[in-house]
Amino acid sequence: DVKVTQSSRYLVKRTGEKVFLECVQDMDHENMFWYRQDPGLGLRLIYFSYDVKMKEKGDIPEGYSVSREKKERFSLILESASTNQTSMYLCASTPGTGGVYYEQYFGPGTRLTVT
Amino acid sequence: GENVEQHPSTLSVQEGDSAVIKCTYSDSASNYFPWYKQELGKRPQLIIDIRSNVGEKKDQRIAVTLNKTAKHFSLHITETQPEDSAVYFCAASKEDNDMRFGAGTRLTVKP
């Protein structure tokens, strides 16, 4: 049974703080993703990674960076948190490499509030 | 890049009625179309998916249809039950790491 975990369910940070959100999967998946979920906007892709140390920008990468030093761990970094980054952040992973389609396994989400 | 539009944003039905959610996509190269269900406070989970070489797929009370020419696909839930109440997301993808989601539909099934 695939398990994707995120470091916090709820997080409150101040404007300008550096914020780290961590995601860990235990099934040796190749691909990992970070989304933010906002009402009426669905799930928007921030960044994804298809291998250790590899990353690709999604649709809304501005204000975020990522790190994947180990296969099981994918971190989302807000360099200087702003109030418009208040959102639910979801991590996901898939086992495959290009050309094959797999279910995305999601973590429980981190609700981040920036004040 | 791919753009997925989903309608309606909210849908309310009486228990036992059918519910239909529709999505359109922009990239004709997309060939994988999953649907995810997210119950309140929980993570999204895959409920059904369809590949572009198939026009329809059914799993008990849930079915998905795909019209590649028109670039739209739909989720059909028959004999709805209160536990079907959730937010449903459609998505489209042409590669495993290139999936884009719709904005979601909040389905409420009234007992």
C-alpha cells in the first residue's frame, strides 16, 4: 500500500519567513509532484521531479523552489512567504517513467496560512 | 500547455438520481483522462480513468465517456448515494509527468 506523507497538516507562518514543506513516499516512486489547491482553481502544478536532483517547473513556480536529494523525499520551499501563498499544498507521486500512465498517489495535504 | 475546463463547479442532486460532470481539454495529444474524488478533509483518490483508445469505461455505478474529436470527456454517476458527496476532479495527460487538473466539481447528494 503506497503511503505518501507530508511533514505537517497545518502550518502558520509570518510574511517573509522561509518555509519548508516536506513530502516522503515509501514505494520507490520515480516521479513526485507539488500542487496547490485553491477553491475554484482546482489543483495547480507548482513543480515536479522525475528523478533525484531533477526538477521541472509546473504552471505556477513563481515564489517557490524544490529540492530532491533523495528519491523518497521531495521538498517545497517558499523562499519568502507571502500572504498570497496561503493555500492547501498537496504532494503526489507516481511510479512510472515516461510513456506509461499511473495513478497519482496524494499525501494528506498541508494547509499553510501566511499572516 | 494543456488546459482543462470542468463544469459545473457545483452540482446538487437527489439521492438515486444521476450526476454528470463534463470536462474539455485543449491539447489533442492528451491520451489519458483520470477522475479523482476528494472527500472533505481527505486526499484526492483515483476512481476511474480512461485512455484515448477507448470511448467508454464503466465500473459499477460510475462510467466515463470520451469524445476525442470534440476533446471532451464526462463522468456519469448513476443511482447516487450520500457517500458520493465530494469534490470531483478531472485531469488530462499525455505523459506521466504532464497531468493537468480541472477546477473541480462539488457534488452534493441530498438524502
